[in-house]
Amino acid sequence: MSGISTAKPFSNVFEANRDNSTMQGTVTAIYEIGCLFGAMFILGVGDLLGRRIAIIMGGAIMLIGVIIQVTSVVGTTPFAADCWESSRDEKKTLDRQQS
């Protein structure tokens, strides 16, 4: 991801990544894992549908990702990061209640 997740403007928009190396690593890992699964998926589907349809499908998926990125608002977190943080907060609350 070429270091964009550690850039100051990126951290200003996605506050969950700021000074949180675990979240930065998770974001990078999920991107790479998505690329791996996408490549394995298109290996079989590309043979069935043909090169042109496979390229159009890939472009459409990338377009959806770009739309999600450009519609982000300063001070909010991406959906997946928000779910991650919420589940961690709930776990901490449950741990405190049990102690």
C-alpha cells in the first residue's frame, strides 16, 4: 500500500489508524489477502467467462472500492475498522463486568 496508511492526511481522515500499529497492519494484511483471494477466484472464473468479462468484473469491483474511499468523511472510520473497534470495546466491557 506504499505507506499511505501511515501518512498524516490518511490518519486525519481515518482516526482508527492513528498511532495504532495493529490496525495499520490489519488494514494492509486485509488488502493483500483480498488480492490473493481475488486472483484465485478469477483464475477459475476467468476461464469460464472469458478475459473481457473478467476484466470488466475486476474494474467494477475496483470502482466500488474507490467510491467507498472517496466518500469517506473526516473524523469517521471505515466500516470494517468501526466493526473491529466496536467488538474490542464490547469485549473490554464484558471483561470488566465479569471481574
